[in-house]
Amino acid sequence: MKIVVTGAAGQISYSLIPFLCEKGVFNCSSKIDLNLVEIPQAMQRLEGVVKELEDSAYSNVNKILTFDDISLAVEDADWCLLVGSIPRGIVFKGKEIKERADLLQINGGIFTKQGQAIGERSKDTCKILVVGNPANTNALIGQKNARNPRQTWMAMTMLDALRAKAQLALKIGCHVDDIYRLAVFGNHSPTMYPDLENAVINGSKVSTLMDDQDWVEKQFLPKIQQRGAEIIHARGASSASSAARAACETVKAVEHKTRDGDIFNAAVISDGSYGINEGVFSGFPLISDGEGNIEIVRDFSLSDFAKSKISITSRELDEERNLVGDLL
């Protein structure tokens, strides 16, 4: 299998690529080829990453190549993990990027080019996971410019789901692996909605184990929605290791059959399910058949409270789509 990673010399990729090199991530018996992509200015740093990967002597890796041209890197790719993006707050072409509209437009240009290259040159069965923020709308731009309906585009919401599981496990006093059907709806932003109403722990609905809506509204939701900012404040940098872990877990979830009675989380193009407007990339509960096919789980029952929260994140996704309309 050929695996492409962009932003390969960055913080997230530094943790992500070793995860991907371990056996059991991909559902195949063959070894993997790694195509690592960076901007020209970061190629020397990327060579240092490659040296460390070589020194790790992964039994599951066949070869490692580096590129500063996305169109060459994605030729016949099976997976593309699009990690590289321009973050808010940096100076780009002499201007500090503060506004969301500017961030969307700048990254839109990057994902337009990447989408075109993937659509034309990667396999029709290629799976694409967008990690670089704003991930949902970057995925929309990439998918629209790929113009290849046979490819599967996703944006990462697994990090939000893992954060939600961790906090729920601490509250209930269970292990995270005991939690099933915890879904994250909407945008990977402070408006996203992690749903506990349909979550199950050891066969019991969370609502039967915990009757504490005040905790849900005043502690749980704000903590998950603002966790990224909390980490930046604490360590002086954004989430890297946990984001890398979430990206790897998304790949594994797509590559392998979903465990019975459970779901996994990623953002896919909306078909109108759960009241989220069609044509935006939204987080949904998903299942995989282990053969590369994923689908939205549509049997979640939502309260008026949950619907109101999902409506907020849905509107934000519509607003972001409107801001990049000229790129779609």
C-alpha cells in the first residue's frame, strides 16, 4: 500500500508516521510505501525525520520517499493523510492570519491543488483523511476539486471523540474501551457536539448510569469543545501527539470492521442526516465493513437539546462553505 502524508516534518506527523508504520494499522498483508510531502523550505527537516524512520527499522515498511510536489507524491496512492495546513496566528505573505475567512481562503488554495492532484492521480479506491484545520471545510474544498466520486474523503473528528470518551470514563469510573456509540456531530471546532444520549457503557445507556445534565452542559461540553485551547494554554503549543493518535485510529477504524454494537467517528459529506444540511462535511457516527466501505449510522435518537446543539454546528458549516464558495 502507498501511504501519503503531507506536512510530514511537522509536529503532528512526527508522532503520526511512527504510528502508521506499526503492524495492524492497515488491513493488508503487504508492506507499506511512505510518500512524505513538505514545502521546499522544510525538506531538510524532513530528511531528519526520514533518518529516524530508517533507524527505527520498521518491519512493516518497504520504502520511504520524500516530495515537495504533491502531484508526484499521490500517484497511485491508497491513502492520503493531509496534515499540513496554515494555522491561525502566523504571518503569511506579510500578513498575520487572524480571521477565519482569511484562514479558509489561504488553506483553500492549498487544498484545491491537493484535491485536484488526488482526484487525477491517486487510485479510485483512495481514502483521504484531512487533519489540517479547518479540517471539515478543507475536506470539502479538496473533495470538490478532486471531482472523483469513487474516492472517500473524510475530515478528522476522532480527536474530539477520544477526548469525550476520556472525560466520560473519568466521570463514570470505567475504562474508555467500555464506552460504545459515543458520536461527535458537526464541525471540528468549538461548536461540535459530542453526544452522550446514545452512548452505552457495558450494555447500559449512559443516561441510566448518570443523571447529571448540569455536568453535561456546564462541564463536559465546554471542556471537550475548548480542549484544544486548554492544551495550548498549558503547553504553549497545540495538540500534536493526541491528534496523531486520533488520525491513526481513524485509519484503523476505516481499514477494519467496526466492533459489534459500536461506531467510529469522522466527518463525511452530509446527505441531510440528523438535520445537517447536505453538501458539507460533518461529523457523524459511522461504521466500516472492513473492506473499505463506510456508512452513516442513522438510528440515533436525539433530544431537543441535542438537536439545538447540532443546529448550531450545522449553521457554522454552512457559513464556512459560503466563505469558500468560489473554490468549490
